[in-house]
Amino acid sequence: MMKKLITTNDEPVKSLNGDRFDIQKYVEGLCEFIDECETPMTIAVQGTWGSGKTSIMKMIEKELNKKLKDEREKRSVWFNTWQFSQFNMQENLSLILINAIIRDLKIEKDSSFKDMEDTIKTLFSWSKSGLQDYMRNKGANKLAEDMSVFLKVDTGLMKLRNQFEKCIDAACNKRNTDRIAIFIDDLDRLEPSIAIEILEVLKNFLDVKNCVFILAVDYDVVINGIKGKYRTNIDEMKGKSFFDKMIQVPFNMPVENYKIDDFVEAEYKKISGDKPDNNTDIDLIDLIESSIGTNPRSIKRLLNSFSLQLRIRKHEYAEEGMGESLNRLLLFAVLCMQLSFEKLYYFLATRHKDISGDLLLLLNGEIGLEMYETYGWKADNELREMLESEQIERIKIFIDKLNVLLGVDNEEELRSYAVDAIERLKKVLRDSSATSIQGEIISENLDYDELYEKFWDEVRPRIEEKKSGEFELRDIYKHRYQDVRAKDRIFSYHIAVLRKRARVVLCIAKNNDEDKALKIYQMLKSEKNKIEEKIYALYRFDGLELNWDWRPNKYQLHIALEYNIGGISEVNDDERNNLVDFVVNGFDAFNKTFTDLVNDMDESMKK
């Protein structure tokens, strides 16, 4: 019984019969150009890794030879540079390339083949790697004799070009054709300086009549290769001039025009066992295009990760009622995020319990940071860094597609949306780390609620002992935040214990009297040196940082004592004692330093 295939491999497509992205017009157009162009000609097939360069070249080669009955009549030669660059063979790769081409021409009986073969053997003997063997076997006198003879013939290496041209002529006559197409794949996988050497050899010695070279190469590789080989920086114009000299026709892979809809829908159905309902196939395409894009290799990797994840979780999901279509789509969306927005994925996955409609609105740009905080949430450094990242505009588009997938179209609907959809997303995020590059990032056995509860049970009584009489400990907020406030005071203390860091903050409120708050803050800064000396005399160890300008906002000014060694999830039991010590003694140092001082400043300004 044949097994059901639930994955898609990364083998290149070899004919138009396997075209699943509707690129037939590009293949046929290139074939016509190769058949009709003047020779010699060099075409560069350009694109990122995984964009389909090898596939389109394979399809072109198949079309060029499709009417042939005998394999020996092929009008093409194929060489994979990456394959022959392994095992320290890069040094002689140019000679290996030339040798492979003439052998693939199938002209062994022609005299030009024997002449060319002898020349290649001699050149290899004179190469750096072959010279030592030659010296051992034949001696220095014989080497000098051979070199003197060879250098007299057509000024040395010009002999190579002439012999190669004769080989091409012999191949064309044998096949009754006026050209040979030479495909050179994976140039952009080589060390850039080696790729440049190959291009220079093609131009100087192999660029002969009746040859059309089709190269898989990328412009950036050429530029980096020039810099590496000649140890120089070149400007854009010089780089382009070099590229234009080597390449007559650049062809960019039409990745943006790939028709991925049918392919994705068919593979999704094959993997998941059902066809997405209610036009959710459009949602799939939206998710892909707003994340990984239309690179075929990236899409295949996504689909294979999706297949693996479904099989890991299928029994568990079924038992929990997680087997329906929406949950599979949510998994698909999370994997898109995992592959394209690594920081966003780890940000959400490591704090999946705290995901809310408000956070999704913030990430897709529906609400701003101030509005987010007015809803009662705290924006830590990690979240702020996410909102300021280079990817944020793309993230907004992706999160918007995710929200649509959840069935949410606007702020009001998301803020009041059924908890079930958000809870499903949280579970999928928690379960998805099996296919992440960095491996397991969320311990399913680690109960953060319990960690925080034990931590605050130990800390709060000790803070109660150290606080000034008029201050009160407020309820713990979101497990992480402890406020210490006093009625009718312009300032308060805020303690934050996060997953990766912790801090004690003096908060000077601006809501009622912004001018007074600014004056008090400026007065404190004017005594900065004295204040720091007092704080550090009371409490000091490596890993502390006193930040005088810690994230002022519309409502408060802050002075923060930060602990950057680790938060609740990044410390062992011994280090957790240090974290407890920081919170208790850091608060004590702030309380003894600021409480009377700020009170006095506040009272003096009332007179």
C-alpha cells in the first residue's frame, strides 16, 4: 500500500510539467532568446536562495532539448559549481569546470578533445595544489622545460581559448546546431572571490562563438567578490560596470509574480486533510505574502513545519477540541510568524499568557502606546523595542491579517471579542516551539503564576517592614508589578519584576500639577551626585544601573534603579535570592533617599 505523502521536498523542478507557480511564459521566452540571440552571450539568472533559479534553468534546458531522441544530441551542458567546490577543490574549480564542460560535450573522438585535455592536465600540474606533486614526480628541470615549451604556443593561455572554441565547433557540427547552452548553477553559493574567478575565466577563455552561458548568480555576490578578491571597496557605478562587462543579460526571478494560490491550497489540503472553509484559502495567501513572501523554498519549509506540528499535536488537539479548521489556520499563522518575525514570535511565545486584544491592537497600529497604557497595561523595554524595530511596518500588516483570521475587523470588536479566540492563539504559541530555530523556548512545566506567587509572598512582608508609615502596598498587578503609594503624595514607588530583568522606580506624577513635577525632578537632578552617593552607600553591587531619564511619559517622570542580571525566568534558586535582595534593599535605598527629600521639596513649593 502506497503511503500518503504529507510533506513537500525541495528538489528542483525539471520540466514545465512540474510548474506549479505559472512561470511557463518566462521559460518559453528565455528559450526563444537563447535560440535566437547572437553568440557568445551570457545570461545571469538572479534571485535569492530558494527563489527557484535551479528549477527555471532545469526547465529551460528541458525545453531546449525536448525534441531530441538521443541524449547524446543534447545542445546543453550542466555544471554545479557548489558540488565541485567541496573537499578543498575550490582552488582548481576553474579547471574542473572547463574539464567537465568538454567531457559533457561528448566529442571524445575529435582531436580537439585530446588537445584540450592535455592542456588542462598541464595547467593543473602548474596550479598551486598540483605543483608539489609535479615536482616530486618529474623534478624541477622537467617543469622548467615543459613551461618554456607551453609558453611559446600562442602566448600561453590563449591556447586554452582557441582549443575550447574548437571543441565547441566540433560539438555543434556533431549535433547540427549553431550553439551550445552551458548552464552553470549555484555560483552564488561559492565564496564570492571564487565566484569572481569563475566569471573572469568564462569571460577571458570560454566566451567564444556558438556559446550561450546561463549562470545562477546574484549581483551582490559579484560585488562582494570584487571587494574580497581585490581587497578594495568599489562604488556602485564601478560595481555595475564590472557586472555589465561579465553579464550581457540579467534576468531576475519573478518571485513577486508567482501564482502560489493553487499550490498552497493543494498542499494545505494534503497536509491537514481538509480544504479551508469560507474562503480561508485567501487568508492563507494573505498570511504568507505578509510574512515569508513568495519564495518557494520558504513556502515549502513552512508547509513541512506545519505538517510536523500537526502530527505532534493532533491527538492532544482532538482531545481538547482543538482539531477544527480555525486552530489549524492559527497554527499556520504562528509558523509564518516564527519563520519571518523571529523577535515578534519569541516576544509573544515567551509571554503567551499575557496576550490580549489590546496588545494585538497595539502591534497592528490600531492604538498607540499611550492608549495601551491607559487601558491598564504596562509597556516594558522589550515591547517598546519591538515597536521601534525595523520590521514594525511589516509586523503591523501581518498582525492585521492575523486579526482578520481571528474574525476581528476593528478595535471595538477585538476588545470585546470572545476569549476563546485569544486563548486558542495562546495555546498554539505555547505549543509551536518544536520547529523554532532556537529550539524549546517555553517550558510547559514552568508555572510562572506559581513562581511569582512564591516570590511576592517572600518579598511583600519585607517591603512592608521597610516602607515609610504613610505608604501602602497596593495589590500585585499582572503578577509582575507592585506599587507602593501614599495618599496625596506627588510621588510613589513602582517595583517591576519581569521575566528577564527587574527595577525599582521613583514615579513623580504629572497628572495634577505638571509644572511642580518638573521642578521637583529638576531639583533632584541638581543633587544627582549626592543622591547617587547615598543610594550606592546603602545598596550597591555589580549589575545595578541608576537611570535618571528612564522612559518619561505623559503621566509620570521616573528615576529607576535597574537590575539587568536576570528576571524571574532567567535565574536559578541561588540567583533568585539575589533578585529578592535587589527588590527589598533597592526599595529600601530608594525609600531612605527620596521619601523625606521629595516630601520636603513638595512642602517647600506649597509655601
